[in-house]
Amino acid sequence: MGYAFLFMIGFGMAVSGGVTLIIYLNFLPAGLSWFNYFLFIQGRVECYFLPAGLLIMMFALYKFPNYTC
């Protein structure tokens, strides 16, 4: 039960971080270059939720008990 909850927390963090990265892509048509875009998201804490969430999900899947016969 605990690993399933941990997986859901990681999933929520990954979705939140991914949506934030997509939202910040709206700066590109406003005249921001790709280099400046990556510099901008490097300083935003919420953009780190995507890799952190993916790591938490991988950990939960790796540690989830396998109940096969």
C-alpha cells in the first residue's frame, strides 16, 4: 500500500513538472530563445518536479513487491 501511495505522489509531481515546462514554452513565441528558455527553467523550482517525480515512480516500481506464484 505504501509503494502505491509513493507511486501516486511521484506521478503527481511528474505531471505538475511536465505541465509547468509546457506552460513555460509559451515564452518562445514571445521572443525568448531556446538558450534563454533553458536558463529560465533552470532557476525555477517547480520544473524540477518532473525528474524528481520520475525518480520516485521508478523507485516505487522497483521496490513494489511481486506477488506472483
